[in-house]
Amino acid sequence: MFLTIKVKLLLGLFIIFLIALLSLNLFIVHIIDDSNEKIITEDLISLKKNSNIYIKQTFLINHFTNDQIYFQQIAKEMVEELRQVSSNEISAYTVEGQKIYTTNLFHSNETTENDLKQALNGQTAYTISYVNGLANVYFAYPVVIDGKAVGILRFSRDFTLLYEQSKQIIRVIYYMTIAIFAAAFLFSYLLSRHITIPIIRLTQASTEVTSGNLNIDIDVKRKDEIGQLAFNFSKMLNRIKIQIHRIEKDRDRLEALNLHRKQFFDNVTHELKTPLTSILGYAEMIRANGWSDEDFFDKGMNHIIDESKRLHELVLKLLELSMESASEEPFEWCDIGSILTSVSEGMAFKAQRYQKSIRYEIEENLAVLGNKHKLRQLFINLFDNAIKYGYPHTAIEIKAEIRSEMVNVIMTNQGETLNKQDLDLIFEPFYRGEKLEGQERGSRGLGLAICKSIINDHRGYIQISSEDQRIQVNIQLPYERSEGSEL
């Protein structure tokens, strides 16, 4: 049988309260009984003391040779006198237990004569009788004169008022205890609801989550541990949704990567197969025709040489890309400014052939930790792309400076605006967008992939943006203060 936390909590509290109520009631009854017994004992001791004083005085005034006989003779007078003084009903007995005299209102039976039996044995004792709402105490003790028992006195004292008061006190305490425990139980019930309701909501929410529903709202607004738990649960759900979104993006990215990988190998195969097929075709035709057709021979040999150069360049690019991905050459201090200046001046001649110019603004002491040859190759590839794909009669602008502990290089040129798809895939090997396809014969789409690999090796960042026929390359490399630079 499944018991909820609410039921368990209420059941446990009810059992605790019930046990506490019974225990408290028994404890109070025990205390009151002890108090009553003490009051009765003290009262009876005082009664015995006073009656003994009276009896001894009587024996001193009227001395007799046989005290037991004398006790029997004065028993009636003595009992009536003590009755008047103590307001109790009294009986007098011989030492053998024979009744000598008793007052008219003295009532007793065999069940209440235990005190008399003990008095016959020389002991002082009392018996409590509670019948029909009346509480009577029977008190008996042997009367001793000069060390010898001469008779027994037995008192009947009414303690009904004391016991009624005790019952009233117990009743009031009992009702107050029930009221207090009822209020405590009601408070515990409300507290249990206050605790269990949000837990039930969290349980329902967790059930929804296990069913795959993450779009749930936990309406628990409390500033305590349960409120913190609900907040953490909601935060966990948001993290799970974010992670699932990332996983879905990674899945799509992996699918796109697998597709791109296939396209990459297809492109490599195609790029290698095309010149090889052309070379093989011309070589077979030259072997078949021999030297008989000199014009065809010259044409074929030129074609074989051109295709071989193109194939050689492609293989070098692939090897360069592979080396950039796996290279672990040690780095050294490099001045980006001097490398950029040298590359800018070297690429100026090619820019002139494409009717373009290069302008640069470069700060001094742009120190980074890296490989000079790779960084030089990085800027050569970027300049090469800017020259080949930019508009004629425009300028390629370079600006390099230190910003926020990073060497920031910005290359800007004017050219056809690239769409978002081209910008997202522009660093992928062999990728050539629709606007880039066919603009430059011989391009293999490997230059920017090599640039990206170099930047990654140097723990840097590269981004290409395109807007309003303006293309901008933003490069950031960690600035490393060289030993000779000023602080």
C-alpha cells in the first residue's frame, strides 16, 4: 500500500500526540495522587499526635493498676471527647480486636478493615475507601502506655472534598491538554500541507519530465528550502532544455559535417581525377600519334604541363592544410607589424595587376607568440583572396593595433556582398559559394581553411563579415609583451 508523505506525516504526528497525551495524563494523575497521599499522611500523623496527647493526659490524671482495663472503662468518654475535638468518627478496640465503643456515624466493612488488622500487629496504617463519590480514610493505630499497648483507636476521616478538587484539577488539565494538542495537531496539519503541496507539484513535474515534457511551469514561490528546491528544479529544467538544444545543434552540425566530409572527399577525388584524366588522355594520344603532328604534339605537351602544375599546386595545398592541422612546431616571439608590412609591400605588385591598391596603418610592437612562417602564410592567403575577389579600382585597407590585451588586425576591401550561408561555411575546405564560383580560375577553396587552422594553432579568433558590398576580416591574436618592449 502506497502512503503519501502527507499521510505518513499526519499519522506519525497523531501517534506522537496520542502517546504524549496519555503519558502526560498518567504523569499528572501520579503527581496528584502522590500529593493527596502526602496531605492525608501529614493530616493523619497530626491526628495521631493530638489524640495521643489527650490519651496520655487522661491516663496521668486517672492512674489505674491495669491500663488495658482502664482503657476499656474510659473508651466511651474518650471516643466522644476525641470526636468532638477532631470532628471524626471514632471506634475503640481491645488489643485482641474486640470493639469497645464506636460513634453512631462510623461505618465500616470487611474490605476496609485492613488498617485494623495491621494495628492489631502493632503497626499504624490507613485504608482509603472511595464509594458513591465519597472518599473516606480509615486510620488505626495501637495506643501505647508506658511501652505497652492498651487498646486500638480507629478513625474515619472524610477526604471527599480533597478528592473532588483533585478530580476537578485532573479534568481541567485533561481538557486543556486535549485543546493544546488539538491546536498543535491542526498546526501540524497545516504545516504538512504547506510542505507536501509543493512536493506534490514537484513530483508531478518530475513525472512530466520523465514523460519527455520539459515545457512545464512550477508555481512554487516560497523563500525557504522547498522554494530553493523548486527554483533549482526549474533551473535544472532550463539547463536540460539548453543541453538538449545544444545536442540537437551538435547533431545537425555532425550531420552537416559528415555531409561536408563526403563532399570534401568527392571534391578532392574530382580535383585530382580531372587533371589526371586530361594528362592521361593527351599522353595516350601523343604516344599513338608520335611525332607525326608537331602542332598537336606541342599543344598536348603544353596541356600536360599546365595540368601537371595545377595538380602539383593542389597537392601542395592539401599537404599544407594537413600540416597545419597536425603541426606542433614551437612558437617564438613575433612582431605582427613587421610581418604585415612585409606582406603588404610584397603583395602590392599583384594588387596593381588587378587594378587595386593596398593601404595599411600598423602600430609598433605588436608582439605575439607564434610561428613567423605560418603567420606570414596567413596574411598572404588573406591578401590573395582580397585581391582576387575585390572590385577593381578599389583599395585594400589594413589596420593593426593592440586592444584589450589582444592584437587586433582588420582587413577591409570592397567586393560583392556574401550571403549568410557563404559566411557560415567560408572556412570549410573546398567550399566555394555561388558568388565565388568561377570568379577566379584555379581556386580550390583551401586558402581560408588554412587561415582558420593557423588562427586556431595560435589561440586566436578570425571572423569574416560582409555588408553593403564591403568585406571585412577581423583577426585577434593574444598579445604577448616581448622582453624588449616598454611597460
